[in-house]
Amino acid sequence: MIVNYTPRELAGYINWIYFFHAWGLSIGFSDLERLVADAWPAPQASSDGSKKDALRQLSKDAQHLLQKDGAFKVKGVFRLLDANADGDNIIAGGVTIPFLRQQEKQPDGTPYLCLSDFIRPLKDGIKDKIGIFATTASIQAACIPAPDDYQNLLLQTLACRLAEAAAEKMHEYVRKEAWGYAKEERLSMKELHQEKFQGIRPAVGYPSIPDQSINFLIDQIIDMRQIGITLTESGAMHPQASVSGFMISHPQAHYFPIGQISSEQLADYASRRGFSTEKMKPFLCANLT
């Protein structure tokens, strides 16, 4: 299913904490709520005051761009597929998607996790489901004539947040309607950003899916070109403000980092991925011991 969003539809789903973080500015939820509501006390003449001035100005400029008709084009695509786990692989729509399992000892003694742990095993003989998605936000240059360096950076950081916001809104729709496993969900935007919902939405390139080549398998399943995303030889997405990943409904599913892996697991994963070990190494260089 393909969805189209306007920036105004997504404004409430933007996680502004990460937007400001991209500018090197930290802000908590309580201050963020006051800032967005324009209920922040006037800053004093101090270093904290200059930071608040910067936050105010950025917020004002970002909101102005979000209200500008046609400045961004935001699209998403998702598919819900029958799925089962087969060891550390997930089989979805006839495609085998390999995942990595943690190998570093966990300080609290918790199990070594793999995303396939949250999908019903193939040996059970009962079908589970998984969602596969991608979103993207492209800047419409014709609507922003001759932007300066500041505007360019503002546009790029906003586009990244809009792609993430589209994934947030689309995931909410999937949980409550398309898949419908959380029909009674009633969460505030703050609770959404704190990921209080059932299930997870792990994205490619994040700690539980460090292998960017998984994008090729996602593209095989949902054809990301439908929404204007193309892949480089390394699996990077263009436009850069794009997100891809999976939707998992298991109530105990949570995020985790893979961490460092051994040469043995690299070889096993490469075999399951259909690559030679040498071809696989560049995709997992940050995880190799």
C-alpha cells in the first residue's frame, strides 16, 4: 500500500528532540512541549538564554517551512506478509531475510537476541505476520528559490524528520487499522515518541539491523522505486531522507544492539545472505571484532 502525506499532516508526528539534536542542541520533553506551545518563559541574558534563543529561532523557521505549500513531498509504502522464523532468518512472502544475533555477554544475563526471536517459528506450523516498509521525504527545490547554507541544512534536517514522522504515522495506521492488532490503542504524541506502543519498528542501519544490504531484500519485496527511492551499490537510499525496515507485533519485542560479532558468525551470516565473507565485511565493518 502506498501512502502520501503533507508536511502539515505530519507536523504533530515529528520528534523535535531529534531535530534539535541534529543541530547540536539538547532539549527535554517538558521544555519541548512549552516551546512548541509557545509557552516558554522569555530567556534571560545568560548562556542558557542564547541556547533558548537558538531553539526558538530554529523552531520558528522550521514551522514556517512546514507551512510552505509544496516544499516537501512525503511518501510511504508498506506490505503485510505471512512470516515465520527459521533459526536466525525470517521468511516473509517467500523471501528469506537473514538477521544477526547478539554475541556479547549481557550484563543482566538476558538472552542473546535476534529479531527472528519475535516471530513464530516455522516448526510450529502456524503463520505469523510481519510488516515491511519504507518512507521518504524529498525537497522540492522549485518551491525554495536560491536557499542559503542555513536554509539548505534546515531543509535537509526537516526532510529527515518528515521521513521518520511518516514512518511513525504509517506504523500507527498499521497497528490500529491495516493489521489491527492494537485497535484500542490510545496514545498521546509523547507516548508515541517514547515508543509505548505494542511491537517495534526496527529500521535498516540501526543497531539491530546494521547490514545496509538488507535494503536490497526490502526493495525486492515492496519495490521502493514506487515512492521514488533508489539504492546505491552499497544499499544506501536516495533521497537520503528515507527510512526502511520492519514492523513486528510481538508484545515482548524490544530494541537491542547487535554489538560485536565473531568471524564465525560473519561467515555464517554471509552464507545465509548469499555473499562471500569478503563481500559481506564492508556491510558489517562496525560490528567486526
